[in-house]
Amino acid sequence: MPLADAIRTIPDYPKKGILFRDITTLLGDAKAFRKAVDELVQPWAGTKIDKVAGMEARGFILGGAVAHQLSAGFIPIRKKGKLPHKTVSVSYALEYGEDQMEMHEDAVNGPERVILVDDLIATGGTAEGAVKLLRKQGADVVAAVFVIDLPDLGGAKKIEALGVPVRTLVAFEGH
């Protein structure tokens, strides 16, 4: 089964005119979940990856599985105020405004090779912020991987312009 068939589309969520791409159906399908994780991992199997960074919240699920497959550590990147230890933060652009994300200041130890993981890339604002946050702590961000790309919104190109290769598994045209 193609991965796109395992992803539910919810019209008019969170607001009218949006087609929300919901990966919870993919996560609940053992074969589709396994296939997605295997495809996200495949280009780096057998290479040295020190850490996988996952963005809140679905990036935690996917990133944890990818980190396990690569025998790498995991870095949670969260919204401001959610982590209990000393943190570093960065501001990032939202569709209407700005927010901040954080990670623990000791999550990256020098020039570690890190892969960034999330479920979807749209405008790229969150992923761009995560790349900047990881680099601020000395990480070598070797790739950003996503299950879904919304290419009309240009996020993947924004991350590639930062010098980070992007891998996506499924593309949905439109918003």
C-alpha cells in the first residue's frame, strides 16, 4: 500500500479551506508505520549519526523510532517552557506571528551529526528554527526528514537553502 493511502485527510481543520494531513492513521497501521520509518532511515543506515532531533509532537514519535533504528540518541525540541533543565531557545516564524522553541543546552555535544525529523513540512518556519537551534549548539545537521511535504508552501526549499538536504516520503499538492 502506498504511504499516502495510510494518511487521513480532514477538510476544514483547523480552519475552513485547510486540508489537514493526519498521520495518526499511518501510526496506527503497523505495516505503514514500519515502512515510513524504514524509508526515513534508509539513506543513513550504516553511517554515523549521533543524534536524531524530533520536533514536538509527532516528530517525537517518528524521531524516536528513527533514532532507535540508527542507534542514535534523541533530542526533543519543544515549545518554550516545556523542558525542565537549562535550555537554549530560538524564535521562529508562524503563519501569523512568531513563537519560540527550546532544547536542553547539553543536548548536543560539539559537532555531532544530527538528523531533524517531523511528520510534515509546510512553510518550513518550524524546521528552520530547529536547524538554527541545533547549529547554535554546534550540531552538524546532515538532513531534515519528513513523512509529508506540502510543496506549494515552499518549506522544503527553505530548508535546502540553509544547506540541509531534505527527504520527504509523500507530497500533497495544495494546502
